[in-house]
Amino acid sequence: MKALLNSLNEPELALVRETETAVLSDLTEDGLADLHTRVRRARNKYSKLYRRAASTRVEEFGGRGKARPKNQRNAQKAEVFEDALARVSWYLARAARRSAAELKAERLAAAGPARTPPPQPGAPHPEAMTAQTTPRRRPTTADPALNRRHAATRAKGARRQARRDSR
């Protein structure tokens, strides 16, 4: 793997270096999205090159798998960029979850005080009400047949609702 990294050309090597943990942790969500696009394009490029080159050798070798040793470099480059894409995807997902949580907190903070009516005297505490309004979930049993029957019942109800909604 080290030899392959040393054999990458400078733009490819720079792209792989951008996917190191120290660099990824400093990027914003937009920067991560841009990097994700560039790494995905590089991965797709080498995957296509591998498939095309292997498909031209199918008649000679009898299959893409048998032609792989002659086309190993493209396959390895595709693998390097696949690993890099996985790292970038993980950081991008983490940044997206973080920004979604921040936006939700801002939205709730902005809507919370203006919309919440003052509590009525003698009214139950809001936290006590949430415990009553949460739907009860059926506990999972050790009997797989019973679990399957409950799942089928839920699916049947979902199909009925979907049919009603489509009218």
C-alpha cells in the first residue's frame, strides 16, 4: 500500500493527504462536501478504468477476475480512493448531524418562549404529560412467531393507511 501511495501522481497524492484525520477535523461542512465530491470522482475514475480495461481483456483471459493481475494498479488506486471516501463520508455525516442539531436547537429556542402559554394553576407539569402521551411499544418476546405476527399486523395497517392516503 505504501508503494502505491508513493506511485500516485502529485494531484492524487494531495487529494489522499487531504483525507487524513488531522485535516478532516479542521474542515467545515461545506469544505467536507466539496472534498467528498472530489474524492468520489477520483474513485469513480479508477473504478471505471479498471472495469473498462478488464472488459477489453475478457476474451483473452476468459473473465474480468482472471484479467485482474494485468490491471491491478487501477484496482488498487480505486481501493485507495474508496478508503479515502469512507473517511470523508464519516466526517461529513458527523458534521451534518452536528449542524442539524444546532439548527434544531436554534429553531426550538426561537419558537419556544413565544408559543408556550403560561401554565394554568392546578394543571399537570408538562413533563408528566409527555409520559402519558408517549405511545406504548409492544415488548419484544422470545417467540419469533409472535414477533412475526405483530410485524405483519403493523405492516398491514401501514398498507391500509397508504391506500387511504393515495385516494
